[in-house]
Amino acid sequence: MTQQQTAGPPSAGHADLAEEFLDRQTPLSRIRNILHRYPAVSPALVLLIAVVVFGLLNERFLRVENLSLITQQVSVVGTLAIAQTLIILTAGIDLSVGAVMILSSMVMAQLAVNNGVPAPLALLAGLVVGLAAGALNGFLVTRFRLPPFIVTLGTLNIFIALTLLYSNGATVRGSAMPPLLTWTGTTFPVGPVRISTGVVVMLLLYIAIAFILGKTAWGRHVYAVGDDKEAARLAGIAVNKVLMSVYLAAGAVLAVGAWIQIGRTNAASPNAGVDLNLDSITAVVIGGTSLFGGRGSVWGTLLGALIVGVFRNGLSLAGLDVLYQTLAVGVLIILAVSIDQWIRKVKS
């Protein structure tokens, strides 16, 4: 019997290996691998295309003053989206981010204006409120193993009620506040562009959180917990401690967001930011962070926040109704989640 006869047809296992090898060489699989390794690539391309298209549709879009306005508009949502990114990286979600921010802002403003508390102490009190809110969410998630979606849906209503009870539904005007509380709303020129201090504070937060997530053991633990909690536990990571620390960090970021919100609107209102919870999730998802945890970056989130700001601004300049702006954002969310699912299939 010859060697050719004994060899016979290739086994199914060999065929599968060959098909897998060939699949890895296709341009489509290479694109998916790139998007998996660099989640910020796709939102960067979307942002670039959106800027070009809206610039061609309306010459006012690319004017310096309009671009400056977009950056200032996304400063609050961009800050809240940092906190949302931290939670989603652990495979959770926080529906209460907007409510926590509003509660912190009202505590800052009320203490400073109605109770005579010095502005630095009022800011510190707002930070304590943010940390306490994060601690409550983290405690319920880690101690009772409740789903983050349900926990934060409940605390959303709790924080809204506390805000209304504490403030009696009254708005505190910026003119009555000490200058420190409205400082984040001041602007300064950077070449031909005017940038608000709140934008700078937001960018500093992004730099700090990006460094912590990318260069520290805590950051690696956050990604590990989000990717697979059980595997992280077997690897010696204290999963509950990591989760609690993430919720505390998110609460601190939300307190800073409250400060930026006061400066941005020159007021502290219990009715401000009705859509901020969903807008923060939108920015994170469009920015390439996986809703299933373990993959994403804050820089992608910043791009996602800018995309939302660009779309809303560009469609407004195009004369379209606000409903079409909301429709466009909804389509972006579905596309972003679909792309994430597609990328995750390659990983498996």
C-alpha cells in the first residue's frame, strides 16, 4: 500500500485548523482584531466622518466659536461618562449618575448660599455626598449580590427624592454663589478658541483615569473583574473590594461633575440634566466600551461624548427637529452595540 493511499483524506480537525488559519488572514478578521485591540479606533473614525460631513453641510459648523461651544456642551456629559465607564468596565451599569451629580450640586449650592458654609467646605461636602452615593451602590452590589441595573434604578429614585426634599424644588442662582462654585464656568482664550475651566477639569480627569486604568495594578484588576469575575477571584483578586472601589471612584468623579455643572449652567437646579443618565451611557457605548465589561478605554468615551455633541450640534445647524437628533443618537447606540457583539464573537 502506497503512502498516498495510507494517508487518506485530511481529518475534520485538520480542515477546521486550516479554515481557522485562513479566516485569520482575511481583511475582515484583521479589522475585527484591530478594533478589539484598540476600541477607540471606530469612534475616532465616526467622529472624523461626522465632522467632515457636517462641515460640508453647513459652513458655520467648522467655525471656531461653534467648535468651542461643542466642547463646552460635552463637559458635563463627558465627566459623567468617566464614572459610567468605570462601572461598565466591571460589567455593571449605573442609572443613577445624573441623580448623584444633581444631589451633590444642590448640597454644594445650598450649603454655600443658605447655610453660610465656606465654598471650599461646600465643595468638600459635595464630594462626601458623591462618595456616599457610590458607597451605597457598591454596598448593595457587593454585599447582597444584586444586579447593578436594579440597584441603580432604585437609588436613582432615592437620590431624586432626596434632592427635591433637600432643596424644596428651588433653584440656586449662580449670582448668589461664591465665585469658587461657579469658577468652572469661566472661559479663557486658547488661540482663537475660548475654553471653559470646566473643560480643562474634565480633560485632567480623563488623563488621570486613563493613567490609573492603564498603568496601575488597580486598573488591571478592574479589567480582569469585568472580563470574568470568577477567573479574577481564582487569580487572587479581591473582586468585591475592586467593585466597591470602582463605585467610590465613580462617586468622586460625579461630585466633580456637579461642580462643572454648576459652572456650565451658572446655577444649581434639582431639575437639571434629565437625560444625563442615558447620555452618559450613550457616550460610553458609542466610545467602544463593551457593555459586557473588560474592554474599552476612557479616551474612547471622550470620543463618544464628542460624537453625541457633534451630531446634536450638526443636525441642529442643519435645521432638523430635536426629535431627529434623538433618532440619530438612538441609531448610533444600536450600531455601536452591534459592532461590539461582532468584535466579541472573534474573541471567542
